[in-house]
Amino acid sequence: MRSSNHVAAISLVSILTLGSVGAIALSQPAVAESQSESASNSAQAKQTGAFVGVDHPTLGNAHVITNEGKNYLVLDDAFQSDDGPDLFVLLHRSQVPQSYAETDYVSLGRLQNVKGMQVYEIPADVDLSTFKSAVVWCREFNVTFGYAPFSN
């Protein structure tokens, strides 16, 4: 039996890629395939951006999507960055982040992996219109690994 988190993750398989909505199987291809049609009908891309490496090479795309009333940041399967200590994924108020005062960003948690697709739930009280980029940031050394400015 699958957990509700697993089923929710599988239903969140649609993201904006290359200008169209496409399905990405997180796991269990047969289950994802059967649910991809309903997921692509309910998921909507709000913002998207391509990563720019700063102090470390960072590649791939970031997408803010809404699915079943919740917002998520999705790093696509092309996402790749260097490993490092204390890495976090942020939404930042600037397109090109230069400051990390607590009022400049909201943390979505630790970077799950340095390569591949990953999904971060955005808290319901976050006003997405005030955030202009997604960032991979090393908190310990205050270093921007890379950022993805949103093009809306």
C-alpha cells in the first residue's frame, strides 16, 4: 500500500518544460502514467527560470507550480549543482540575489540532492508575487551556488 505522500508526489508530475506541460515519472512508471493525465490537467506553472551558476556551476530549471491548491518549487530533471555543506533552496526577493538578510528570502529547506528532479512545497502564507528567483545557497559560508531568475 502506498503512503499518501507517495501518491501526492506521483500526482504532482506535471511541470512546464520547453514551453509545454509534460509528465515526469517520479517513481512507479505505471502508476504515474495512469495519473499523469489528471495531474497535467490540475497543475499550472506560475513562474519559471533557468539556473545561472555563481560560485559553483548550477544547471537546470526551476518552476513554481500550483497543484490542487498548493504551490511547489520543482527543480527539473536537468538540475545539477556541486555538493557543499549546508545547502538550502530559497525563494529570493531579487532576480539576482546579493544579500541574505532574513527579510530577503524564504527557505524551502535543505537541498535534497545535487542532481535531478526534486519538489519543495511552498508554505501557504508565502506571497509568490514578491519573490523573483529560486536559489541554491550555502548558509555556512554565505555563498550563492546558483540562482534561477523567474521570467513569469
